[in-house]
Amino acid sequence: MSKALFVLSVYVAGLVFIFLQHAFGQGEYKFDLAEIEKEIKKKPYHIGGFLEFRPVLFSLDQESAFHKLRFFDQDEGTTLEQYNFGLRLEGSYQKGIASLYFRTDSRLWYDYQGRDGDIDLQEGYLSLKPGPIFTLETGKKVVQWGKGYAFNPVAFVSRPKDPDDPAEALEGYYVVMADLIKSFGGPLKTLAFTPAILPATESINDDFGTLNHINFAAKLYFLLWDTDLDILFFTGESRTTRYGFDFAGNIKTNFEIHGELAWITDFDKKSIDSEGNLSTEESDILRCLLGIRYLTANEITFTVEYYHNGGGIDKDDAENLFRFVDHAYDTFLDTGDSVQLDKAARLSRSTLAALKPMRDYLYFRAGWKEPFDILYFTPAVTSIINLTDRSLSITPELVYSPETNLELRLRGTFLTGDKNTEYGEKQNDYKVELRIRYYFN
């Protein structure tokens, strides 16, 4: 069934894209032999990646709700250590109008539970570009929709970024998509249309939503004067229909403003009562973002973003969950019965396990490139504030590249908040990690 759906999606995509390309680029669909000859002279393949070693030290908050859920029947002390080893391989091959790209991550880690590891294909897709205005791609690919740095409400066919480390590469989904691009001479400088088909089956995109359905998405891009604008759309049976809009433009050469807005229909909003019971209510919700990036004369880059998650749980729901965890933990201590803790764990996974699961957040980052003329050195500090309950995280970091292919990053994340707040009830008080990466080509 899954193979049939995928083949059908490729077939439908081909018909749709051929029709759209004909309508969108009438009279301009042609092979550029000079460009093809130029590409042939280039090296047709590339292999690269990095080796990584990342030790992490966690300081545990033994009174927190998440610590009680995870370690209620264990005594691991006040600190934990984890050692992570990684290998990333990425490569590409191009011949004529066709190119192949892949990216894999191999990981091995050791912690208090022992050793484990995995190997994942993060991206692997085929791209066909018969002319400058048309590209067709199929395979596992990261679709980068949205203008936000830490959050992307309109990334309808992508996995969410980790706001604590948003520059890290994501894992893609299997898609069939195209890009149709046309340039103009007036205020509208560029117009592009990007349709996409995303199947969800037991073997393809099985974590995207309801299985055995084919989903459709599209993005219409405008470069109007000097402002990037996108209108986005998603529909299908795996997730509910959603509409999006984003923009990005420079007020000055060193001052950029950007924003995103997503309207999601028939969303299951969750709430938790004082007895730990979960209820849902179907309604339309809004997710939006507004941000700025500012570069000073001495090369300090400030990034600030406000993110509103209309589908997140509110302060009262979170407090009810944390109190229920405390009650379940006390019951376990008195009776040895963990049934209530199991219920609390399931409740937590369905509500607070998501990245930034509550209503309103403020993201701030400041990075200073090569301060005091120290070459290849960038200190930075990042903070994420939960505006709903006033808890926050603060992450200072130091990045240094003493050699071309070597990068050292030392960072610590410190969490603070009152009892019954998101960051106040996290498992850790803080964590410190050293990341060593050696890049190769």
C-alpha cells in the first residue's frame, strides 16, 4: 500500500508539474547548452562531513516534576554524564540536468543507561533542472519554508527547529516538489511557485500524522521591491488544513525585520484539569512570529523574535499537570504504586513534550564576531523566555576555530523559574557541553 501511494504521488506530481510549468513559463522552457557544458567541466561529485565528540554534564533538579517522572524509582545522584560520538557524511553528484544529494548521521552515545547508537538518512533526493526556471525534486528533503530564525510557524512540511540550537540541520520528509521561477523588470522582481506532495504511510513519513494519505502543499513567492513575501497552503488528511504568510525585508542594510503567520483549522486544543484529566476542543488557531536582526558597527548581531503558539497549553493547564505529578509522586512514596505516575507521564508526553509547548515566547540572541580582533572566535548568549509563566533559559557559548577544519564550541544552558513553571520544572538545573567537530572534504 505504501509503495503504491508513493508511486501514485510521483505520477500525479509529474502531471501537475508539467501542466504548471507549461502555464507558468510559456515560451521559456528550453535547454541552455552553454550552462550544461559549463557544469560538465566542474567536478561532478562532492563528499564531505564531520566527525564529532560531544561530552555533556547535566545537573539534576531532584525536586522538579520532570525529574520525578523519569527517576521516581532510581537514584542517579545530582549529576549525569553523557558522551556522544557522531559522524556526518554528505555528498552530491551531478551529471547534466540531474543531481543527487545525500546526508547521513551516525551516532553513538554512552550514559547512565549504557551504550546505544543509530544511523539515519537525514536527506537523500534527486533533483532535475532542465532549465533555469524549472526544478523537480523527489526523495527525502528538508523543505525550508519560513523566515524565522528560531521558530517557523509556516513550515508546514518540515520538522520543527530546536529553538535551543536552531542552526542544527534537520531531518527531512519524503516529498515530491518543484520550483517554477520567473523574473521581471519592474517592482515585482521575482515570482516563484513551489508545489509539493507528501505521502504519509507506514513506511514513508510515518510520523507526519494520520497514515495512508497523500498531502499537498504549495508556496507562492514574491520579491516585491526589496521585500521577500510568501503565501503558503497545506491540505490533506494527515493533518488539518492550514494557511500561511511570511515576509522579510531590510529597513536598513544592517537592520532586517521578518514575520510569519499561520492559520490552522480544526486543531485539537488540549486542557488539563486539577485531577490530571486531559480534554480536547477542536478549534481554529493562530501561530505567528515577529522578529528583527540587527548588526552593529563592531559586528555584534542581535536577533529577537516573539512567538505566539495559539495551540499551546495555558498557564493553568501546566500548573494542573505539575501539581498532579507531585501528587502522583507522593502516592508512589507512600504506597509504591506508580499507576498515577504512569498516567502523568502519558499526560506530559501529549502536552509538554513538544518544543515550546505553551502560548508565548521571546527569543533573544547576541553574537559577537571576532571581538578585540581575536580571529576565528565568536562568543554569544541566547535566552528564551516563557512569557506566560516568566520562566527562562540562558545559554552562553564560545565558538573557536583554531584551524580551518576544526571547530570547538563550549556552551552551558541554565534554567530558572518558580515552581509550577515550564523551566522551573525541567529535569535539569543546567547542562554544560563541549562540542568538537572536525570537518573533511
